[in-house]
Amino acid sequence: MLSLLFLVLLIQANLSMSEQLPQNIFILAGQSNMAGRGGVVNNTKNGIASWDGIVPVQCQPNPSILRLSASLTWVQAHEPLHADIDYNKTNGVGPGMSFANAILTKVPNFGSIGLVPCAMGGTSISEWAKGGFLYDQLVRRTQFALQRGGVIRAMLWYQGESDTQIREDADAYKGRLDRFFIDLRADLGYPTLPIIQVALASGEGPYVEIVRNAQLGINLPNVQCVDAKGLPLEPDRVHLTTPAQVQLGQVLTDAFLQSLPSPIHIANNSCRRFSNLMFHFLIGPLLRFVLFIVPFTLAANVSQDIFILAGQSNMAGRGGVEHGKWDGKVPPECRPNPSTLRLSAKLTWEEAHEPLHADIDVGKTCGIGPGMAFVDGLRANDSRIGVVGLVPCAVGGTKISKWARGTQRYSQLVSRAGASVKDGGTIRAILWYQGESDTVTKEDADAYKGNMETLITNLRTDLNIPSLPVIQVALASGEGPYVEIVRNAQLGINLPNVLCVDAEGLPLEPDRVHLTTPAQVQLGQALTDAFLQSLPGPIHIANNSCRRFSNPMFHFLIGPLLRFVLFIVPFT
């Protein structure tokens, strides 16, 4: 009886959990007026912007309105929606909450709404072009939003103020916006994605009307335009006031609802009413299958031991790269293994292969790095090691200041690290190889030690792993004359759980900066040795014996599942 009660409660819990995921997803993108500056004013004495904290009724939180946070988790939405996305600016009220609340008011059975904030203040349309950080982040966040169900209903787009300053940018706006919409639809696999854009209410330069005419003249299918001209502005004469943002949200709602070709499909929940007979004969056995078998299956496919790879080009890998081309040679130590995974730029786990950073360090040609040889070394040391997940984050040509808290590099690392453990697993260490770009000026070289220690401290805080092991590499080369200053800084880091392996003397490519393929293999193995020596005990190895099913398990679990498939699925 108790087990039956437990299963009933489990069903109810699962249904409740499913209701917390949004059914209808909207992308919010563009620049500051989409991110929201309603209620934000500059202090005339110190010049610091602050938000007045006033949230109108139309923008109040609602349990049926969620937002995708910067760490890629669904949370209840509240103003300011873009606080952790447009993090370098002061955010206030935008049109998103007013839009979502208006939909739920006008269509009470619409279902839960998921908002995906992507807007970034001060960005021109050229910064949203395919291949840029903002474009890639938009695609990545949208794809993640869809991973657990839901449908993209539309993208709301408000941008263009920054393109009013130069005549050349204003004249090119229409072509660039057309291309952006076409590329985005293609990369999301949604050729008819509804897009509702906003024609400017203001601008930062004299060419507002040229950009407005471009926006009003877009002639792509399923692209609408609502006009913000005349809406009240803050004292800066660029940003919409809070009442104006509320009004804009409601106008966007009207445009969206009028564009629907037919009534929105509302899921029929009558299927949740199970009869006792169906529960005992079918649902109960199915739940037993889920409870006993699925966790083991998932454990076999989710990375158990996760390593973050970060830094610049020698971590991203330039082994075998010469004159901008990779020779394609993969040594045995770097060959793929079904139990070695990598987190792709789209935040999905896939079998790892060289070049590991091909979709992360997208502006450069990647080759062999130390990551695959590192994992090969782990397996050579103990063949029982289970699934290992690598999280590539390195980007060539980046100074340590580019990795400071609040920068794109830092935020991407934290975001990807968070996504890597979302379904289980443990971050075992960060492997860090960087500093060549800090050897160019004496000022950068002298500041390196302090910057590196701050980075490690901040990462441990933001990842909530106070003793996270960090294994850094002391430089083998540099781009300037101050290599020894940076090397001494790296070798002199004195934080707990921070190790340093020395790459000095490893063979270099003809450019005299990047490690050769054999050198990368050797470095990977040195990183393995450092990691294993740092462990207080052996790595936990998952026992996969659960995959061997006995006949009684078949009758108890698999048989009922087959009955479920045979009897229920045809009717469904």
C-alpha cells in the first residue's frame, strides 16, 4: 500500500514538474530598449545610473511566466528581465513582462510562457551578424530553451539606435537586418519563425529616419513591425520610460495575437486521469522501469568526471596548424573514445574528437590541443575510469584581462560549466593555459599574478566550488619580450589546490609560439600526472554491472513495459 501511495505521489510530482517548464517560448533580442531602461536615470552628481525599482502592475511576476537565466535554468520571471544578460549596464523595465502578462490576460488558457532574454545595450546590427558572440549566444540560448519541450512562438526584436550615428551604417541597415533574420531562421531550423520588430522611437545619431524606413520596409514573410515613434522617453531622449515600455509590450501582444493563423492549440489534460486498472497493469510497471532502469541508463550517458579547458590558443590547440591550415593528423593518444565526451557550443554532449575547440575558438584554425591526450592518460592510468566530459572554453589571442569577471569570456566559461553539470557529474578541475598575449607589454606582465589569482578566486566563488582544483601551465613561449615575468607569476601562484606544470622546452611550431602536436600530447600527459598526484584518493568509478539484466528483471520490468507499448501506444 505504501509503495502504491509513493507511486501516486511520484506521478503527481512529475506532472507538477512538467508544468514548471514553459510551453510557449519568446526570444527577446536587440539592444537597450529591449533589455529595458524604464525607470533608469543618471545621478547628476556622480554620473552613476540607477533604477528606481518601480514595477507597474502590468509587469508584476506571474507563476506562469518564466525566464531563461544566464546559467540556463528556468526561473520565475521578474523585472529587470535582462539583469544577468546585459550585465555591464543598469537595467530597468522593458517590454517583455508587459507583453507576457497581456497575453495571459487576453488568452487565459494560453499556457505557461518562457522568455529568453538576449538583448545587449549599445550594440549595432553588425554585432548581431552570424558568427559573432551575440548571434551565437542567441542561437545557443534558444536551442537550450527548446531542449525540454515547448515551442518558439516568436522573436521580439528592438534594435537600431546605435546604427543612426553614421550614414554608412544607416544605409546598410536594411540589408544587414534582412540577412540576420534569414540566417537566424536557418540556424534555428525554423524558416517561418515569426518576428515582431519595433521601429525606432529614438536614436543616438542624426540618421534615425533612414533606419526607421529600413525597419518599416522589411518585406520578409512572417515579419511584422510595430512603431514606437511618439512613445515617452527618459531624460536621455533615447530610452523609453516605464509607462512607454508597458504600452509597447501591449502593442507587441496585439501584433502577435493578430498574426496567429488559427486558435492556439491548448494541450488536453484529460489523459492524466488514469483508471485504477490501467495504473496497476500498465503505469505501475512502467514507473518501476523508470525508477530502477532509467537512472542507470542515464548514468552511462552523462559525464561523471568533468574537466574545463580554458585559456588561449595553446589550450584551444594549434598542433599541426601551419599557414592557417590544420594537417588533420591525430596521434593515437588523441583518438576518439565513446566514453570521452565534449560539451559542444550548442550545450549538448557529443563524442569528443579533435579539434576539440573547433566550434568555440571560431575565429581561428584549431588543431591538436592537450585535452584528448589528458583523458587518454587518465584511462592509461586506470582502465576502469568511466565517462569523462571535456568543456572547451579557450579562445586564442585573449589576455588575462579578457577573462576578468563580467567579460564575455568569463561569463561564457561560467555558463558552460553550469550547463555541464545540469544533468549530473562533478567538475574535477580546470586546466588553464594562457598568458602569451600578456608578454607584449611590461604593464600587463607585471599585473599578471594579481589578475590570475583574482580570476581563480572569482571562478571558485561563482561556480560554488571553493576548493576547485586548477592546473595551470607555465608558458613555453610568448608574443612579446616579457615571457619570464609572466612565467614567474604563474610559477609563483600560492593559492590552495592550484598546481602548475611547466611547458618550457616543449617543441614549438615554426611560428615559435604554438606547441607542436607531439608537444601537446606530452603536455596532456603531464597534466594527467599533475591531476592524479593531487587527488586525495582514487577517482570514483561507476559500476556498470546494472546493464546485465536477469530473467526475473525482464519479467518484472521489461515485460510490463512491452505490454504498455503494445496495448497503449496504438491507441495513443
